[in-house]
Amino acid sequence: MPPTESGTSSGSEEAFAHPREASPDDALDDTLDLHLPPEVTAMFSAEPITAEPITADPAGSPRAGFLLDDVADWGPATTHAGPFQLVPVRLDRDLSLISGWMNDPAVAAFWELAGPEEITAAHLRTQLDGDGRSVPCLGVLAGLPMSYWEVYRADLDPVARYYPARPHDTGLHLLIGGVADRGRGLGTALLRATADLVLDHRPQCGRVIAEPDLRNTPSVAAFLGAGFRYCDEIDLPGKRAALMVRDRAHRHLL
């Protein structure tokens, strides 16, 4: 199961929680452990998609954009800090950068991916080699990569066992990489921009959801500031989480 924002001990709203809520032996540890329904898998027997894989990785699946409406093609969103865009991760290009962020103590406290690069690589490969229900991305602000995101199909994720999921619910996990980018309101602005990107480009998605660690009060506050509502508390493997929901129907009211 993916994360949300990285460390919070410093009081920074941008240090958010990690997606790994379970131990390696737990069946719910992996975002990709659920089976797709037959009507979905049948669609993969059609002619191959000719567009470039959203991972931009030669090892990535050419169908990686199917379940999330081609994240790679969403384009930028406007924020007060400049244009912001989700760029699907390419392992050969991005591993060192993301692994460095994972070794920041504020991030490691929630993501639990500190250590050699191979630890982060294994986490990324699980998604890159999967069926596309979770897409790892760099968050690029004004041309510079400064955050890590996972956009995932919450209705196809183990988290769906813990809340009343609806078809096409889309989840977000994130961390702000650089210390200089934390604590200045970017988390709220980027969460709002990214939720808007999801709703703009995924017409069948009625809700964007997240499940930050309940103890991570700056993260919860950032979601609230971005137009999410505090919907419930749920017990996930490894954490008690705040279920945050941003509804399409209310997006212009919050």
C-alpha cells in the first residue's frame, strides 16, 4: 500500500506518511496484490497501445497508462510557486534522487525505505512492473524535481478493504524531497493542484482519497487546506490513518 507525506516531527506540513503500512510478510504490504476483475483483464487482450509507456522506462509496461488515464499526458497545473507537473518515474534516471529523499530521517520515519538504493528500487519496480494501478511520479515544480508521488487506484488497492470504496477512487501518496521546500505551504498547494489534475483527467473518478498517519497532524492539516474532508479513522496494517476525501461534486466549494 503506498504512503502520503514524509516526516512530521519538525512540524512541516510537507513531510508525509509512507505507503508501506504492513510488514514484508503481510499480504496487504503490496499495492499490487489484488486481482483485476475479468472484465478489466479482458481489455488487455486488445491491440497494444502505441503511445510511449507512461513510465518512459524501456522496462516499463506499454499498458501502464490504462488504469489511470495516462498520467504522463496530464500536463502541468498552475500553482503560486510555478507550473507543477507529474512526471512518471524512470528508474535509470530517478533512482538516486528518490533514494536520497528516502534516506532523509524525516521521510524515513514514515516511508521506511531508508538504506541502499536497491531498497527504493524494489519499491519502485513493484509498481513499474505491475499492471499500472499505481504510478510512481516525480513532482516537477518550475522545471525542478522536488517531490515524489504515487497516484493509485484506491478501489483496486488493499486499502479498499478498509473503507467503502467506490469505482475509480484515486489515491495519492507523496513526500516533499528537499528540506528547503518544506514548511512554506507547498504541500497544501501541490495537493490541491494534483487533486485537480486527477479530477480533470479522470472523468470517471468521483473522489480523490488519501490515508495519512493519524499522528501526522501537519499532513492532515495540509489535506484539509487543499479541500479534502476528514471522513473517518481507519486501522490499516501498521498505522491508524485519517481517511481524507476530496469529492468532485464539492471541488469548487472548498
